[in-house]
Amino acid sequence: SLQGVLFDLDGVIVDTAKLHFLAWKAVSDENGLHFDEEVNQRLLGVSREASLEIILEHNKVSWPDDKKKQVLKQKNKAYVASLDTLTPDDVYPGMRELLVDLKKNSIKTALASASKNAEIVCLKLGILDLFDAVADVRKVQVSKPEPDIFLAAAEQIGVWYTNCIGVEDAKAGITAIKKAGMKAVGIGTEQGLPEADAVLSDTRELTLDFLQKVIES
Ligand code: G6P
Ligand code: MG
């Protein structure tokens, strides 16, 4: 039975993907790197460090570690500054209502985001207190598509993995959920997320009723 729901953040609860894109674009321009929407697609759900590696590989350049460190800092500064524009209105339609509904029904919720800024984002959106736990990505050794962050999130809310559903917009995230042995709901297209147990294009359709059906399927 459904006892826990584990949420990715960027692209599931809020459209921060465009803010990550703008920060990477600014940093790439400044450093003479090519970066576009197509490369950005490959960064969804991927850690900051791994994202830079993808951009460098795309540009066929390799940088020394100190240069990488400096640029990672620069990117995060630009991203965090852009979070000033976030308000509670930026929560995707229906998501706040779902979190409230899950709480009312004693179903535990946890964040399983690869972002080190997950808490700040949730604070800005006014939804941090709607989660029972936030899995700490700093303590997780391997990132999505490995299952670790979802397993850590399930453990933090004390729910056995078979009673959890994970919600993700990124391909790497769906793979991580499936590797954790959990049911996976994708936010996006069936074409883009073929591994998911169910896919929704509109977050308004992500209801408790829907999640109950997925866990029973
Ligand atoms: C999420 C986003 C990625 C981002 C990652 C790290 O998974 O989908 O695009 O790179 O978090 O975010 P951070 O805030 O730690 O740089
Ligand atoms: Mg995401």
C-alpha cells in the first residue's frame, strides 16, 4: 500500500530548469564554451559537477581542477541569485494541494533532489514544512541514475521501498527509482520517459487517487 512519496524537485515541483539553464548559459558564454537547449537536456537530474563535465566534453576541452572549481562556484552564484525571483506562485499547479492531501492521509513525503539548493528553493516556495524529510545529497556517494538518493529518502521517512512511489522528470531519475525497486511516475512524455510505470504531462493529474492506482498496478 502507498505509504511514502519521494519527490524530485527541479522539473517536478517547480520549473527551476530554466534558471539552471540561464546560469549555465551565462557561465558558458563567459568562458567561451558552447551551450544550448540540447546540451541542457542532458543536464536534467545531473549533479552540478557532472553537468560541467558534460559541457566540457561537448566542447571537447579539458580543464584543470582549480578552473573547474572556480566555474562551479560561479555557476552556483548565478543560480542562487536567480532564485530571488521565485515565489510561492511558482509551485507547479496541483503540487501544493497534493502535498497537503498526502499529509492529511498520513502518507509520508520526502525530497530526493540532486540539488544542493533544494532546501532554499522549497523555502522560497513556502513548501519546506510540507515534507517529512529532505534526503541529503551531500551524504549520497553516487548520483542518479544510481538509486541511492531514493533509498536514503525512503529510509529517512521510515517507509519500506515497495510502499514508496518516486516522482521524476528526468530519465536518469526514473532509472534511479526503478533501480531502487520502486514504482516510478514520470512528469513529461512517455517517449522521453519509457521506463516509468506511469507518465503525466500535467502535474494537476498527480493526485492521491492516481498514486494509489499506480502502487496497486
Ligand atoms: C537537479 C537539476 C540539475 C542540477 C542538479 C544540481 O537535479 O535537475 O539540473 O544540476 O539538481 O543542482 P545544484 O543546485 O546542486 O547545482
Ligand atoms: Mg528533475
